Amino acid sequence: MQEAADSPITSSLYVTDIGYFHEAEHHYRDRPEGCDSHILMYCTEGSGWYSTGDGKTYNVQPGNLIILPAHVPHVYGANTEAPWSIFWLHLRGNHAHTYIAPLLTQQEQISTMPPAKAQRWLELFHECYGVLETGYSLQTMTFASQIVGYMLGLLAYGPYAPGADNGVMSSKQAAEHSVQYMLEHLESGVTLKELAAHARLSVPHYSQLFKQVTGHSPIDYFLRLKIQHSCRYLDFTDWTVKQISSELGFNDPYYFSRLFSKIMGRSPTDYRNQSKG
């Protein structure tokens, strides 16, 4: 385990323990000082409960994912009548908290995964478990580290993300929803007012939220998407610059060329002539 903590590849995130408890009767843990690792538990059957330092007790049902950050006091256990079946893993690493942080809400550390997302997450879990069954060599730890990084990314940034189960879109989800709308209108134009209305937000709130998530204003991001797609036409078609600009809703090919040069650092013609691959 120390080898994984010292390796440049795995030191940021690695698995210390992983397992599955089926109908874990009498399963109970009380850690007044918390755990040295971050703990993730996913319940597939039965039920249980847990409590942290806030004094509240949370019920855990099938489909619930529990996140217990390292060094946070907690106690948890299976219910007596229908004890839970859980998949669990412990994570450490210099950047483990950075991976975990997007999964935590201000109210509690419990979420519900939609069935399709849960199926994919469990497939990755089994793959990680299978890798570590062969031993905790640096080679297997490295592979497992990459898998678990994907598992956390799937939770935090995939179609399922914190906040998706309460009917309210997170800022990131709202921005992603807006980007999808942009992609559907690349061949035409969209206005800031139209984008804000689609997101069901006021123009100032929408603009602030979108820039906070993406680093760009909505219209700037939309124009960059157009330029990104123009690169595909330059790469894979013999269309002229005028044809490409028209296809992407630019009435003035000279404006398109200037914008392309500003964003890409070279003209459309120079970009097409550059060797790639």
C-alpha cells in the first residue's frame, strides 16, 4: 500500500479496501474519529442507516450511494429485519478529497443513482475488484486507480451528478443542458435572451452561472463551438471557406475567417494546410 502512496501515478488516488457484503446481518461500524480513508457504499438490497457528526440519522435504501469523507466521525449499520447488501470501497490519496468533494451536498452525503448509471458504476466496481483480487502490486494498483477515478468522474460529471435526484439542476447540469441546445443550433444563430429563456433563468443569472462553469460567456462559447465544428469541415471535406462559414450560419466569410484566426491562432487556410495525425 505504501508503494501506491509513493508512486507518482497512484499517489493522488488509490484504493485501500474494496468488497461486497450480501445481506450483511449485524453489520455495524462506529468510528468516533472517522476513518483514514474516504468511504463509498452503494446499497443494492435491504436497508440500513448511518449518522455523522451532525447528529442526524439517515435511512439508506436500495439505490442509495453513501459518501463518508475521511476523518469525519460516523456510525452506520444494517437494519435488523432486512439487512442491506452493499458494495463498498475505501479511497486515499493526495487528491482524493478533490475527487470526493463534488459528490458532497451541503445537507447530507447520500444520493440515489438512476438504474442505468448504477449498472455502469457496478460494472466498473466489479472490474476494479477483479483487478485487485490478483494482488496489490503497483501494477494492479495503478490499473485500479484509473478505474476508480473514472467511477468518481462518472458520478460527479456524468449524466448523473449531485442534485439530479431532487428535481433541481445543478449549475453544471444547467450549463451542459445549454451547451446541448447550442449544439443543436450550430447552423443558425442563438441570442443570449433565447439561451437564458431555454435555461429558465434571467439573462444576468444565466450569464453569471454559465461563465462560472465554463470560463466563457454564453455567446463566446457558442462561437467557439462553431469554430470547433468548422475545423471538422476543414479536416474532412473539400468545402471552401465560404461554404463552411455559410453552413455554420455566418453571413460574412471574412468575419468567420477573422474569428477563426483569433480563436485558433491561424487562418482557416493555414489550418487546412497543416499536417495532422
